[in-house]
Amino acid sequence: MTDMLLAQLTDPFRVGLIVALFVTMLRTSGVTGTLLPLAAGVVFVAVIIPTTMQAGRGPVWQAVAMGIVSNAIILAVVMAAWALFRRLRG
């Protein structure tokens, strides 16, 4: 499980999708809000990657569950970096 989590945390495709999700949330937060789009995006990315790119690498439900965890970690890092940027910018 640890190997799967580390592999997902370092997957550039996954990181790019989460960063794009965050940027999209910033642009549309006035209309759609913040929490619901982020939660839906985290689950969507966690489901879509293993179901389309994982051929015979174990149970899909484990990959999805670890994907939700890894996506949440990546999103937390992105949100912390954004908060730090905003604080330093003034």
C-alpha cells in the first residue's frame, strides 16, 4: 500500500490534474463554491486514472481508495502553497 501511495504521489499526470483542478476552482469559486468542486474533482481523478490506465495491477477499489488519499495530500500541498503565496504577496 505504501508503494502504491508513493507512486501516486509522484505521478506527474495526477499532480497536474490536481493543480488544474485547483486553478479551475479559483476561477469559478464565485459561482460554484470551493469545497464541493474540489471534493468532486478529487474523487473524479481518483476514479478515472485507475480505471483507464491500470491494466491488471490489482484491485481497482484499492487504487481508487489510495487515489483519494493521495489526491487529498496533493491538494493540501497545493492549497498550502497558495496560502503561503498569498500571505507573502500581501
